[in-house]
Amino acid sequence: MSFKTNNKVVQWVEDRLPLISMGHHTLYEYPMPKNLNYLWNFGSLAGFALVTMIVTGIILAMQYTPHVDMAFNSVERIMRDVNNGWLIRYIHMNMASFFFIAVYIHIMRGLYYGSYKAPRELLWQLGVVIFLLMMATAFMGYVLPWGQMSFWGATVITNLFSAIPVVGESIVTWLWGGFSVDNPTLNRFFALHYLLPFIIVAVVVLHIVALHTVTSNNPLGIDMKGPQDSLTFQPYYTIKDLFGLGVFLILFAGFLFWAPNYMGHPDNYIPANPLSTPAHIVPEWYFLPFYAILRAVPDKLGGVLAMFGAIAVLFVLPWLDRSKIRSCKFRPVARVFFWIFLLNGLFLGYLGGKPAEGWYVVASQIATAYYFFHFLILLPVILPMIERPRELPSSIHEAVLKS
Amino acid sequence: MADGANPESSAQGSGETRREFLYLTAGAMTVVGAAGAIWPMIDSMNPSADVLALSSTEVDLSPIEEGQSVTITWRGKPVFIRRRGAEEIAIAEETPLADLPDPQTDDDRVEKPEWLILVGVCTHLGCVPLGQKTGESRGDYGGWFCPCHGSHYDTSGRIRKGPAPKNLEVPPYVFLTDNSIKIG
């Protein structure tokens, strides 16, 4: 079903730049496993969120002023005076959260169904790169309104680099362009916040090229063996993705119109004050598990290493999990530990939002230890010894017909 | 180098042909050149001349009573000035160095024992510790307490408990007269 045309103009372009046939291949005839469930919607939802962020972000940049004396007021002006400014900013704010929701579900889907295993290692690692870039972009974006949480979040996070031995202080001064978070910092964060999303787009393109080379994983975790195992992307998955998008947007609209500040923090509506730290600094919700890991370690450098290590461990996950079976459907023990890992991650998120005192500290230490235990000991050492995977079906087609 | 008669074959695989030598030196020069071109751009992100120009501040100490603290701004950061009482000085001086995570005598941290001058930035992750205003928590050691991640500082601004690795920094300052200082 490869691309053919009778239109002379299209053919003329096609002979010089095969764009239309590439699009046709990617969005029309591309074979997808026919047993995908709704968890496979979250890649395209994340893509939709990225585009929404870029479009609303460009419009906001037309009204925003990246200067310490004017940034806060320019955001308030967007909210009060700019036509539909409140709507565009609230979309940008809430879609940032929904982008992370989609990406976290996308990542957990990959963990459950073993989507990181051969031959999808690079596909997975590109995803981790996107996740890191998203975190950097979201962090810098949160600094731009120049409220109290913006300022102190920027201070705490940039100070993480001061934990680096010898050159740490110089690196922090260089990041700031001064001796504290100040106007030069705000200016460069704005420049980078505008740049990074386009770098994310570039890595997403690589992510999709890698995906289309190895094709999608599926709930059974076995390869497609022929046309009987697959469906074309159009119309089957275009319509499924669009339906999922509708549901996603209903939830999004709920937050956007009824609780637009629910996922934010009221302290960020207080203008930044370099002389007064808010009593309780918390990052945005999507950083909380990593923030809990940072605070769990009572040593500055150790805490920073643990936090970055929590993401670095995802890079090597394809080689840590030694089971040949991808899907947890056929891994009775790994499946149980997947849910424990998920609950532990949510618990870390809860702890990250609490002050670092009393039992919260001990609990974060235990949960942090468990996080690393899962990746470094359970998957590579314990599971291969105790787990006996169930028998895999011979093909997707056969399994689909049986059910 | 290879012998003149047949340079190509005799040196094959040894990595010593003229061509490889030129390749390596040209490659090395490219790296040096690229680094030289990138450095000005990286350095442009370091503090600029106008930021550096704001790097000293003069403070009149005469209105500060004993036991009182004031906060002033230097290089965009808060600087704590505390006029310590005799008791606070005594506690700070008598603390054994073995009790300190970052050992430093009180004498090394002040010009005049009465005046304690510190950069009011927690050495953990940069929050401003509490303890300047009356009624604020001064932590377990009567100095300052950082609410962000729970670091306690003593009456000499030295770290005693919590995740911060170092004592509160003492900025460079000189006494211009008995009652005024220049910081920076």
C-alpha cells in the first residue's frame, strides 16, 4: 500500500523531496500491533501537550518582560489586561502539569510492558533525554513570573551545582551571571526556556524515527510476525488517539476553567523578595519525588548525586533488567514489584511536599533506598533467581482471537 | 618516521605516517581553535562589569544596639550584622573545635568580637536563615536556623546540625572608623 499518485504536481514534488510519501508512511500505512490498549495513547498526548506549550508560549513571550523589576507585573498584566491573556497563561500553566501527567503515565507504561528492552534501548534512552529536557524547561519556566517560589526555587536548584567539588562555586556564579539569582539569571532563563522546547522537538523526532525503526511494543510484549498481527495507523490508531485526546482535554478543561491554580502554589503570587525565604519551599508537584530523594540524604553532595542518580539509573535500565520477557503480564513476580515501585514513587512525591522534619525524613530515606533497591538489586539480582515467567502466546493474532 | 624508499607500506598500521601526523596536528589545532572561539561566549555569562561594580557597600553601625541584628544587601545577597552580647561571645569562644563540623575559632570569624558579620545565605542550598528578627527561631544553638532543610547555626554563624556543609560565610570587610564598615 505504498504511496502512489496521479497528480503531476505532487509527483513533481515527490521526485525532488519525498515529504508526502514520508508522511503517508508515518501517519497512514505504518503498521501498529493490533492489541494496543489505551495506555498507548500517552505518547501522542505528550506530543499534543508539547505543541500546545510551544504555541501558547510564543504568544505569552510577546507580552512578557524578562526583567526583575517588570516580570511579575507583566505576568499580572497578561492576566488582567491582555485580551484572553488569562486563558492563554492558564493553558500554559496547566498544560505543563498535564504534559508531565502524560509523560509519567507513558514512562510507567514502558516500565510495566518492558518497552525499554532490546531492540528498544535507544528509543527508551531518547525518552529519558526528553524527560530531562522537560524538567529543565519546566524549572526555568517556573522562574519567569518572578514570584517568591520562582526566586527561591531558582536559588535552591542552582545551588545544587555548588555541591560539585572545587569548581562548584564558580559554576553557580557563572549560571547566575552574578552573586545571587538576579536580573542576568532571569534573562538567560527566559532565553533558554524559549530555546529548549525546540530542542525537545528535535529529540522527539529522533524518538519517533527510532520508534518507527523498531515498531511499537504491545501489551503482550512479543514481536509482530506478519500482517495478521498489525493494523494500519490510519484509521485505527488515528481515531483511537483522537478519542483519547478528547477525554484528556475534558479533564484538562476541568482544571483549566474550575481549578486553574490547583496545581500551583499561592506563594508565587507574592513578588520575589531576595531577603526573605518562604517558610516552606516546595517545587511543582512533578518534581516532588526527586526533591524527596534530594532531601533524604543528609549530605549535600550525596543528596545531589542521589537525585541525579535517580534519573541516571533509567538510562541503564535496559541492561539492569535481565529478563528476556518484556511484558509484566507474563512476569508474576515483577508485576507485583511494579505496583510496589509505583506506590513507592507516589509516596516519595507525598514526602517531597512535606517539611524535612520528624518521621518524614526517615520515611524519605526508606523510600529512596527502596527506589534504588528496585533498579539496582531487585531487577538484576533477585528477580532472575526467583521468577519463573509464564508461557508466552505464539503470536499476537492468536492471543487476540482467544480473548 | 618511515624510511624514504617506501614510506606508505613500511609504516603501515604503526600510526606514524606523515599523513596521520598532519591529521592529528590539524585535528588538535581545530579543537584549540574551537575552544578559543567558544570561551568568549561562555565567559559572557559570568558576572559583567556593572554587576562587579556593585560589589562593595558601606554600613554605619552606630544605630545598632547590643543584642540587635540588622540585615543589609551586598551583591544582591543579605548580609547579617549582629552586635553580640558578652554571653553570646563567651559561648562562641568556648565551644570546643571538636564539636564543629567545619572547625573554625570564633576569633577567626570576627574583627571585633562584638560585631559578627555574615553572608546570610545558608551554605546548603542558599535559603536565608531565620534568627534576625525578634521572635524568629534561632535554632538549637542560639544563632540562626534555616527552615528550608533544617540547618542550625551557632552564635558565631558556624554550622552545628543539619545538611549544610560549611559555616555561614564571612564577607571581606574593613572597619573604616570604630562605627562604620565597608563590605566587599
